[in-house]
Amino acid sequence: MTTYDNTHIAKGRAGLFTTFAQTFAAIMNRIAIQRTREELYRLSDRELDDIGLSRSDIDRVLRDMHY
């Protein structure tokens, strides 16, 4: 009896799903960072000072963010 090994197909699908999931996560991360940036820039200098930031800190903090 002949058998057919289709494990390479399953691995290919899993790899495709993983690539899609990673791409989706990266896009969602960029959206979250952009929203956070917009919210922080809407704050007054006084409000930023209350949370320990200055306007010049915003981009640096966002670069270091990992969701």
C-alpha cells in the first residue's frame, strides 16, 4: 500500500498563518503607538509634567514601547 506524506502541506499552511498573524500584530502595534502618540500630543505641558514627561520625551518613549 502506498501512503502519501502531506506534512509539508500542513507546515506550509502553519507558516503562512504565522506570517499573517505576525503581520497583523505588527500593524495593530503601529496603530496603538500612533493613537498613543496622538493622545500624548493632545495633553498640555502641565498634564505631561504630571505624568513625568515633557513634550520632547514623547517620541523617545514611544520608540521604546512594546505592546
